[in-house]
Amino acid sequence: MTLNLFYFLAFLGILCALLVVFSKNPVHSVLYLILTFFAIAGHYVLLNAQFLAVVHVIVYAGAIMVLFLHVLMLLNLNQDAEPHKSGALKFAAAICSGALLIILIASLKGTNLITAEQTVVADLGTVKNLGKVLFTDYLLPFEITSVLLMASMIGAVMLGKPEKNQSTE
Amino acid sequence: MNSLYVICGLGLISLIAELANFKKQLIPIFIVGILAAIGLAVMDWGTSLHYFSDMAIFDNVALSFSILICATAAFWFLIANDYFHTETHITDQAALVIFVMAGGVIMASFNNMAMLFLGIEILSLSLYALAGSRKLNLFSNEAAFKYFLMGSFATGFLLMGIALVYGATGQFHLDKIAASIAAQPELPGFFYAGVILIIVGMAFKISAVPFHFWAPDVYEGAPTLITSLMATVVKTAAFAAFFRMVWYCFPAVEQTWLLPLQVITVATLVLANVTAVFQSKVKRMLAYSSVGHAGYILLALTTGGTSSAGTIFFYLAAYSAATLIAFAILNRLELATNFAEGSFNGLFKKSPFLAVAMTVSLLSMAGIPPLAGFFGKYLVFVQAISQGYVGLVVVAVITSLIGVYYYFGVIISMFFKEPAGGEIQVSSGLKLILSLLVLVLLAMGILPDLFLPL
Amino acid sequence: MQALTNRSKVVSNKQMTFAEKMYLPAILGGISITIRHLFKKKATVSYPEVKREFSQVYRGQHVLKRDDKGAERCTACGLCAVSCPAEAITMTSAERKKGEENLYREEKYASTYEINMLRCIFCGLCEEACPKEAIFLTDRMVPTDFTRNEFVYGKDKLVEKTDDRVDVTKRQTKAVLDFKKIKQLSHNR
Amino acid sequence: MKTAQGIPLDYYIWLSAALFTIGVLGVLYRRNAIIIFMCIELMLNAVNLLLVAFSNYYNDAAGQVFVFFIMAVAAAEVAVGLAILIMMYRNTKTTDINILNRLKW
Amino acid sequence: MLTTFLIFFPLLAALLLFAFRPQSAKAIALGASIVEFSVSLIGVFTFDKTGGAQFMVNVPWIASAGIHFAVGMDGISLLLVLLTTLLVPFIILSSVESRYDKPHTFFGLILMMQMALVGVFTAADGFLFYIFWELALIPIYFICLIWGGDNRGKITFKFFVYTLAGSLFMLVALVYLYLQTPGSHSFDISALYAAGKALPASAQSIIFWGLFVAFAIKMPVFPFHTWQPDTYTVAPTQGTMLLSGIMLKMGIYGVIRWLVPVVPLGVAEWGSTALILSVIGIVYASCIALVQKDLKRLIAYSSIAHVGLIAAGTFTLSKIGIQGAVIQMLSHGIIVFALFFIVDIIAERAKTRSLSELGGIRNVAPILATVFIIVMLGSVALPLTSGFVGEFLLINSLVHYQIWIGAVAGLTMILGAVYMLTAFQKAMSGEVSYLATGFTDLTWNEKMVLYPIVVLIIAIGVYPAPLLAISEPAVNDLLLIISDVTAQIK
Amino acid sequence: MIDFLIYKSILVLIIFTITLVVAMYATYGERKVAAFLQDRIGPNRAGPFGILQPLADGLKFFMKEEIIPNVSNKFLFIFGPCLAMITAMMAGVLVPWGDTLVIGGKEFSLQISDLNIGVLYFFGVGSIGVYGIMIGGWASNNKFSLLSAIRASAQMISYELAMGISIIALIAVTGTLSLKEISAMQAGGVGSDWNMWNIVYHPLGFLIFIVCAFAECNRAPFDLAECETELIGGYHTEYSSMKLGFYLFAEYINMFVSSAIISTLYFGGYNFPFMNDLGLDHNTITILGTVFLFAKIFFFIFFFMWVRWTLPRFRYDQLMNLGWKVLLPLSIANLLVTAGIALWLDK
């Protein structure tokens, strides 16, 4: 059952991911990416990380992709305005990433991990559990994240603000 | 850690300045704050404190790099003083620069992959925005954009590497990863893939060949002062992080990454220096030279083991000081000549002071004694030779000769070519700062012991 | 500048106080106003079942009056057409033949008389202009229809039926008649 | 070598390697800046998936916590990235990265 | 203390010039250099002629890297320091101030140059030697760049890269040696000697080449000489004087002090090659000098020839050879300075240096011609001139080394005589060229420079013994260090 | 297992039906309320008091001609309203419509699923709800629709933040994300169990939440995405027949679900005062509770309408200012204060 679910989600994820890359229309790409994200969210649920799954949906599907779509629409890129990329370049890209895949897959051969004590903690992905780790061990990174968000906020606002003296430059 | 608090606080102050309208006093406040941060870092010297369940460790290496970052930033602010009077989004940009510093300090002191990641991102995100801060300038836009795309792409690799390493060891802490590596008789194959991916990701960040191709564009496109920030503070932070990463975390699997890194080193040295020769714009030349210097630091990194921190520190300090001078002057000239090409022509006649300062800076970068750059190179070479990497050193020597070629191109044009345009006035403030930096270069060259804490 | 009416208000541009800026009192006020309307008497009239009373001077569909003997008052003088600001009225005149005296009051009459109800603005100027007290606006409503042509009302619809007289006495008060008299006099002078 | 739900861990590694590679492919293959950007997001998500799988395998919440950080950063990155994109678009009216070759490689 | 003063006094003066930009820069510079010369004379007189290195100063400089500020002088050093301090006042005196804008910079750079040169000749620490070596490069580079002739950008740059390339290899070699020193490493000269000697022959060969290339470029020895004629031509005369008069000697001094004793086995292995290269250089340069049209260029090539001879003599590793080299360094320094000065005078007045355009100067400027011929004879090593002493010793040593090499090297005297006298004849005698009309004879100023030089040339030629005595113990020490190796070869 | 599935299916079916019916009658209610607030009567022809009006409307939607613009993206054009509908329906899963019913010794919960991340689920579904509008607006290939889609996305993102933070303040006190547990915590309200409704503890949070809920539902005064004066019909300009109906329906379902969530989070859900003092048996209380919940929901639906006919629509910049410069700081302050007090009391 779960394995079948896994296969389905994996298939969906990879298919949609490929469609993201090969769709002519950017908006379609965005939509396929959203589907991919949902497939990944499904994987999270399979992996007992419900909280993460929901957060994933909220953050990626709910915020990030909406922003993408927003920008796409704002810039009105619904026609495929992408110029033709030379075949050689595409070929090179395909070769490069293919090589990367092969390397990654090859490196996975003979996977033997340290066998952790397999006491299954079912509530690993609960808010409580995650919160505990986040606010004890990972407190500093958590706080640092605020600096990060602050920086990105200032950056985005600065770039977004229209220039007052447009004629000077 | 205390200095990190101070720096983050400065970021907030910068934002408050916008609200409370004390922008004029911002730079002095920053300088004082940064000095305080440096002071706090100095007070922690030798304590090697661990913070927040080992998320950050401020040992001497971290402290020294933090101090370097702070000091460079302080000089940067002094140089940028004028800039901050003319630009519009003063407080935003100032805050972003402060955050760059914060990211740098985090990168210098991380002990957990999460900290590294966040540090890199704080630094990078701020820089993406800063690179594009000249919003109506297409070059600036393009620089920001390229930097952003490449930076995120690199982050992807870095993260994949971290994930794979986590998969193999079950840890994010550097020391625990190292322990886990030591404890496991046989590591899974993807662990090595992870290490390589991390290296690739970091190589992007330090712009080592062949992951450097974004650097010249970005350096050229970004506003000159921001470029100087990238070339100094960012480079320092990136190397500090790189050093920690490879020598605190992966020393046991040296055989995996050392050779690739050395190949990268040679490629960086040769390609960057050779390409720099063919650049017509000084800014672009400096960009390539910056990549080239990354090669020398990489040489120190790969040959020195854990003891290479001192060498890296010294080299970075020397390089930062020289780069600050060069970019400050470049910036001044851009303002004076309105971004005309060949603004360095006949600078000696237009402003002898700037010409001499620039010469000192370039000589230092070229590694001419008795300036700091020479001693930096010297330390690198000594270290490499003592570890038996004579071949690498010979390559480095040849490339540094090539370096002389392009640095002297600028010097020749300053002293030899006919100037266009009238004299260039230099404010006494800038003069003072530049003189100070020149003195630093001289002092580092003549009394390097003072600057070799590690 | 002198105020033209006493209805104008002086708008103040003073800074709003914090409480005002919050808008909450204003919103609450608005909300309470609307909720009060919830309980107010409804203004709706369920039309077919209940009909609304018209005012005395309501101006509805036109009628061409006949005199007491049943003869049409209209002499096709054209003053109504001239006075019509919407140019909705057209007519052709004809001479009264022998034996038609009971049909038309005077020697001349309108052989056709058309009002385009789509053009008509129900201003009542035709009524005012009419020297023969022939045309009146009534409290009847112009019914709806499906084609445009149907809205061009001819004499078949306008002239009052002899068996279904329209009462226009309300419009022929003394004041009205006096007014018309004066107008006539002044015109003749 | 299985996760708590009985799915072999290898499968997850392969899956996420595949997604990661598709992301890389997209970055190299496409020219449209927004799509490149999305492909980078895809790469990050592959990493997230991998981290969650490992976290599940090790019974270690740290992996999932790390995913949080990645998500936060991704959101921040998107904000800045799109701001840059829009800024650029205002000036050039295109998001084709090849227009950006005034600064030569 | 004396050495330290000799090093830092010019620097101080230079910095003062830079900082205060006085009007009378030349006078100040001249004064400073004369003070310097007097102090060096004190050195000469207080020098213990039997002892080894003297006036030692040794303070730790970069303690962590085992680098000391160690300076001192033995006989060889002393003579070269003397040469430096002697020539610099003359060089300053010879300059026509008005020709150079920013004179304070110009003279400041010359003084800096002097500081670096003295440093090179006195350094007793490998690192310090390298620093001074490089430091000597910068002022002369700027002198040439700012005040040089046409196309100076490219040519001076070539010069700079050449010499820097060499010195970087020297640095690598020194660092390698440094890392061979025991314990916490040291750059001390004796430690380096010991470290070098302990190395196997193969390693020594590599180091030999690393060091030799640097020195060879500086000297310059064929085939590393290509920068030299252009640079000499393009440099302002004072620059050329510095380059040829003193800087050349750095290379030879390097060979004597830093190459031969450091890697004796390497020298044994490759010394003959170096020697042959030097000899090839002699012949080659002389042949080229024969066909030169430009007077300054001609002297430049003659300089290569002379230096080749000195180098060859040095590589014989015999006492006569090295002694000859030392003397010839002095003599060549003085002579070549004078030659360049005279060329400058001619060029200044006739506005050309082309031999074919000159002529008949003897008729209008007899004193100049006289001085010129004396100096020229010194250059071609006529007996009783200083040139003769050095060349005689050198060729003697070469003949001892290998008879046919001596023979070939001896050619240089003949060839030298040929091109020098041809040049003299073309420039000085014959029809009075249109360019020579209005040619005035030596001014008071120029006489002040040239007369003492002429006196010196003749004095050394007649009585070289004191000089030889000064350098003898040092040479003996040197030979002692390499004695076992030389013994092996024999 | 089978029992469970059957029971759940039935529950789903019931709730589905109820949702639809409520949404249907919400359209009727809207018209009626609008009429009343404007001193009118409203629909009263179809059936007594116009009670069959929704059916008539529905019939009309079905009977109308399907128009799909020629240049639109056909699939997405149809997919948009479907997505809007689906996401709207999905949120209802979590709401605890009542306590448990005990039938034959077995407990049946009146909640379809009690996820331990309930609030977040609601939030997530809400955040993807905007796709329906965006896709529909984009696929129409109409400038006005596109503008509307852009507005909708920007609005949604802006208000999600404040909403999320205001919820977090609530969660910080309740300590759970499960709606069921949050309901249970407010049992009674007034009476023997002295559990205040959350509105008492979080008045500001409630205010922010409800404002954001308005915005998330695209209801006036936040209905910029469909403001007819500027954008004709906004994202559904090109829509007709049942596809338009779906959009309208989705809006009312959203309203219904939002009201249900507001009632659950801040107004005690299915709890009512004195519920345990009346001496009623469990099932009765449950059923009464459900009735009370619906009463609360209907009140809030009424409130939605009430506000719509009271307040004028925002201008776009005002909308953004409100979201970013007022609600967001307020919600953060609220969070801080709440957390501070919670900590203080905890100590």
C-alpha cells in the first residue's frame, strides 16, 4: 500500500518536474511545479512528517509559487517569449545533468549506513517534537533566521521601491 | 558571539535611523559599533567559547576572521562615507552591509551546517540586493541578477552536499560529523558525493575556476563600492567558512577532496590570471585578479592543513587592505570622470596622491616586497613548499608573474599615458583613510609578526 | 467668494486624531446604521398587487382630448411639436370635410399625430404650449413592449376613446388656465 | 535500510537525486529567468525530501528542523530574487537571461 | 650600526624628499649622498682588513618565520657599498635638474635605490636579501617609467617582469632552502649555507637554477639579457647609470655571496654551463655592439660583454677569478657611469645619439674628447687603467680554467677595442657634423663629475692593491667554504 | 475498518451536502440581507419569501449557454473554477461540527478528521485557494481578469501573514493545533465549566483574524479582485453559466468555512453556555451544540454580509497599507504581548 503510494507520488513528482523544465509556457511550468510540490508533500506525509508537509504546502504552494505566478502575470509573460536556445547548448545541458545524475546514482551503490537504533518514534514529525529541537538545540539558527528574513525584507523593499530621481542615471 | 550581537544591533540601529532621522550620524555610530565589536572579539581571545549547544564556536580562528571582517567593514564604511551621502537608500544599504558582516561572522564561527547555510544566505541575500542597488543601471541589474541566480544555484549544490553528508553520518555538527566519519569503517558512496558537492558549492561562493564565471560580471556590474565589499568581506567570510568546513569537518577524508581542490587551485591560478591580462577595464581586471587571489588562498588552504588558518588570514588581510584601496580609488575616479574608460590614464599628473596609493595597492597585490601582499604570498609559498607541493608553487609563481603583468598595465597607464580631464580633488578624509590603509599595507609587510595571531 | 447656497459645508483638512485614524468608531457607527435599517419599514411596493399613488402633477402617457361633444380638440397647429425639446411629436394636418364637424372641433385637424415614446422625456411642454387644451399628460404609464416601432404612438393610442374619457381636470386648475391666458395675451400683444 | 514506513531508503535517495538533477537540467537548459529560478527551487526541494527521509531513518528531528531553515531561506530568496527580476524587467522588458550579456562572460 | 645607518639614512632622506617636496631637492639629495659616502669611507678606514664580516647588526625581525634583520659587511660587500655610495653623489651631480619635473620624487627614488642597493650588498639573511633585491627594482622602475624615453611603458615593463620573474624563482629556491634548515627554520646566511651544502646534488642543481636565473637576469647573462639594451636606451641617463653602474653588480654579488657557497655541488654541476653561457654572452654582445648605431645602445652591449666576463671569471671559482671580478665590478661601475654620462652630454647637446649623425666633436669640445678617450681606454682595458687590472685577472683565471675559454674570452678585449674606438672615431673625429655646431665643451658642473672619475680610473689602474687587500679575506673565506667541493672537482 | 469507512463516508456526505446547501442559501441570504439593509424586501417571488430562489438561480446557471473564450486556455479555464470549488470544500474537513454522538455504545465523532495540525491545514488550504482565482483569471486571457488575478494573489499573500501570526498567538496559549482540542478547551463558556471562549483572551487576535478572513474570502470591503467598477467582473469577467456559479459558490463556501473556523477558534465552537448544567444526556448536548455552532456560523455569515453592505471598498494602496502597515505589526504585537502574558502566568 504505502509502497504503491510511494511509486505513484514519485512518478507524479518526477513527471511534473520534467514538465516544469520542458513546458513551453511559463505559467504551465509554475502549475506543474505546484503539482510536484504536492507530490513532495505527499512524500512527507508518507515519511510521518505531517507538520512539515503542511508547512511545505503553505510555504511553497501557498506563498512562493503564488509569488511566482504573481510575477509571471505582472510581467505578462504568458506568451512563450523565450527565444530559441541553440541545440548544442541544450545538448550540453542535458549531458551535464545526465552526468550528474549518473554520478549521484553511482555513488549510491553499496549504500551502507550506520544502522541507527530503529525505535520508531511515530510522533517524530509533530509540532511538539520539532518545536523542542528547534527551540533548544537549534535556537541560535532559529534566531539567526530572523536576521536573514530581515535582510531579505530590506533588500526586497529597497529593490522594489521606485527610484525617485529617475532621470539622473 | 558578543560582537555578533553588536553587529546585528547595528543593523537595527540603521533601520531606526530611517525612522528617527539621524542618518547623518549613522556612519560614526557604525564605526564606533564595529570597533566595539572588534573589542569584544579581542576580549574573547583564546577562550574558544561554545554557544547554544555548539552551534557556534568562537575559537581563535573564528575570532581572528571576525575581527578581519569587522575591520575591513569599518574601513569600508569610512570609504563609503561620501557614497552614503549621495545615494538615496542610505539606511537600507547600510543595514544590508551590516548584515553582510553578520553573515560573515556567522560563517567564520559556525559549527553546524545550519549555521553555515544561514550565514551564507544572510551574506548572499544582502549582497544580491546591494549588487542591484543602482536600480536604473542595467549593469547593476544584471550583476544582481546573475549573482542571484548563480548564488542560489550554488546553494542548491551546497545543500545537496549537506543532505548527503547528513545521510551518511546522521549529524549536522562539524565535530560530530568528523567523529562519525572516524567511527565508521566504511562510509557509503554518497557521502563522498556529498563532500564533493559541498566543495563545489563553496567553490562557487569563493568563485574558484571553473565556478567563477559569474564573478567578473558581477564585480563589474555592481556599484564599485559594493564590489569592493564583495571582494573583501565576502571573500574573507567565504574562505573562513571553507577553511572550517574542510579542516574541521572533513580532514579524515582528505583523499576525497584534496586532489579536486588542488586541480581547482591550479585552474583558478592559471585561468584567472591569464584572463585578467586581456581585460581592458580596470574593474574587470580587478575582478579577475580577485579570482586569482582566491587561487593563492586556495593554495594555502589545500596545502596547509589545520595550520593554514594563519596564512589564509594574513593573505586575506593583505589582500583586503589592498583591494579596498584600489576600489576606493576606482570609485573616486568613476565619480570624477563619470565612468569614462581609461580613467587611470595619467593619474599621476591628475592626482599624485591617488596614483601613489593605487600603485602601492597594486604592488601589494602583485606581491612586491616589502608590502603586505608579498608577505602573504611568501607565507603561502613557504607553507606549500614545506608540505612538498613545489609544483603547485611553481605554477603559483608563474601566475603571480602574469599578475604583475596586468597590475603593471594599470601602473604604466597611470604614470605614462596622457591624462584626459583636469585635476581630481581628493577630500582630506579619503586621503587620510587611504594613507592609513597604505600604512597598514606597509606595516603588514615590514612587521608581519604583528598581524600573525594564529 | 460668496456662497451661492446655504447648503455648502466648509471641508476641514485637519489631521485626524489617533482615534479617528483607527476608523473603528466610524466602522462601528456604519455598522450600527446599517443594522438599524434592517428593522426599518421596507420601502418596496409589491407592484402588481399593490400600486403606488401618483402625485397630482405626475406626467405619464399623453392623451389627445376630445371636447364635450366628442370632437377632437387638436387643430394640428404644430406648437406642441415645436415646443418639444426631444422632437418626439410629428403630425400631418388635414382640412375638415363636410360632415366631419362632430369629429373635429375646428376646420383643421391632425390626420396623423405621432409621439415617439422612446424619445419623449415627459417634460410637459407640449401640454403647456397647446392653445387648444388638446394634449395632456396623464397619470397613465407607458406600457413596455418588445419592438421599437410599437413605441411610436399614433392617434389610435393617443386620442381618448369616447367611451373611456380621461379625467384631466386636476391639470386644469384655475391657476393653470390663468397662466395660459396670460401667455396668450402677451403673445397676442 | 528502510524508513519507518518500510520504504527502502535508497528509493528516496534516488528520487531526490532525480529531482535534483532535473532541477539542474532546468537551470542549464532553460533561458527564461523565472523558470531557472523555479528549477532552483526544485533543487532545494529535492534536498528537503532527502533530509526528511534521512531524518525519518535516523529518528532525528534535526533533519526536519533543517528543512525548516531551508524553507525559510527559500522564501526569503524568492522575495529578493523576484524583486531583482522585476527591477530588471522594468529596465529591459524581458526575462531572457541572454539579453544580459552586456557584461561578457 | 654603521651598516644600519648606511641603509636607512638614504631612505630617511628619500622619505623627507617625498614628504616635504623641497625646492632644492637636488642639493639635499646630493648632501645626503655625500654624507652617506663619507660614512662609508669611515667604514672603509675602520674596516679590519684581515677579518671577515664586520659591522654586523642582527636583530630578530619576523621571529615566527625565523627572519632576522641581519646585515654586515665583509670585504666584497664593503667594496660594493663603497661603489654605491661613491657613484650615487656623482649620479645626482650629473643630472640636469631642469630636465626632470618633480625633482624631489626623482632624487627621492634615487636615494631609495641607494638604500636598497646597500641593503642587498650587506644583507646576511636570505629573506632580507630578497626583500632588498626586490626593493631595488621598484625605484628604478619608476625612474624609468616616469622620466624615460619613448615607448618606456612597454620596455620598462619588460625589464620589470624579467627581473621579477627571476627573483621569484630565487624566492622559491630560498624558501626551499629555508625549509631545509633544522629546527624552527631560519633564514640566516650561515644556516642557509649549511642547509644548502647538506642537500644532495640533484636538489642543489634545481636550487642552483632557481637562484642563477635571478642573478643571470640581473647581470645579465646571455640568453637572459634581452631586456637590457632596450631598458638602458629608454631609461633616463641617471637611471641607466644606476642600472649599469650598480645594479648589474647585484647579480654578480648574488653569485658570489648567495649562489656559490649555498649550493656548491650545484655550482660544480652547472657552473661550467653558466661559465660557457657567460662567454657566449661576451662574444655575442661584442659582435652586436660592433654594428650598433646608437651610442648608448653600444655601451649597453659593451656592458653585457664586460659583465659576461666578470661572471665567467666568478664561475671559475678561483681566487684570481673572484678577486678579478670584484675589482672589475668596481672599475666597470665607474667607467660605465662615465661613459653614459658622456653619451648623455653628447646627446644633450647634439640632440642625437646616432653615430652616423655625429662627428667632429673633438674639434669643438676637446676636453670632452680627451676625457672620453681616457674613459674609453679604461673600458677596453688598457694597462694602467682600472679596467686592465680586473680584466687581466679575469682572463688569467679563465685561461687557468680552460685555455680555449680564456682565448675566446680574450677576444672581448680585442673586439671591445674595435667597437669602442670605432665609436670614438665616428663621434669625435672626422668632419664636424652639422649637429656638432654650437657644441660647447664641458661645463664646470660636468667637469666636477668627470675629472674625479678619470682620476679614479687611473688611480685604481696604477695601484689596485689596497682594494684587493680589502676583498682578499672575504674571497678566501668563500673559497674555504667551497673548498671541499672544488677539491672534489679537481 | 469498513464500519469506520462507512461512517466517515456518511459523515463526509452529510457535511458536503450541508455545506452546499448552506452555500446555496447563503446566496439567498446575501440578497435578502442586502435588501433588508437597504430597506428593501429582496427576492420573494420563487416560493414563499422567495425561498426557492437559489434553486432558480442554480437552474439558470445550468441552463445558460457555456461560453469559453476562443483565445483562452481551455483546460485551465475550466480547471480554475473547479479548483476554487475544491479548495473551498476541502477546508470543511477539519471543523468539529459537534461533539461525539453515542449510538449503540459506539462513539461517533462529528468531525471528519482530527489532524493534529488542524489550524495549519486550514491555513494551507486557504493559501492554495487563491490558485482558483489566479488560474481562472489568467486563463481567461483578458486584461481585467489578469489584473484581478494579480490583485488577488498579492492580497492573499499580504493578509495570510497577519492571519497566521494572529493564529499563532492563539496557539501559543492553547498549546495545540487541533481544532477539536481547541473546541474542547472552551467547553461550557459560562456555567459550571468556567472556560472562557477564546475571544475573551484574544480580542485583538480575533479582530485581526476576522479582518484577514474577510480578505481571504475576497469579501467586501476587500473584494478588489472582482470590483465591478474597475475590473468589470475581475477574474470571472469571461465566465458564464455554472463555471461562474462555481466561483460564486466557492466564495460562499469559503465564507461558511471561515465562519465555522472563527466560531471554533474564538467562540467556543459547538459549546454553549451552561451546557453541562442543564442535566441533558450526551447526545442531546451534542445535537444542541451543533445547533449552537450553526447559529454562530450563521451569525458570522450574516456579519460578513452586514459588513459588505456597510463599508465601502478599499482602494488598492489602502488595502496594502492596512495589511502590511497595520495588521502585520498589530498581529506581531499581539503575539508578543500574548506570549509574554502566557509566560508570566505560567511562571
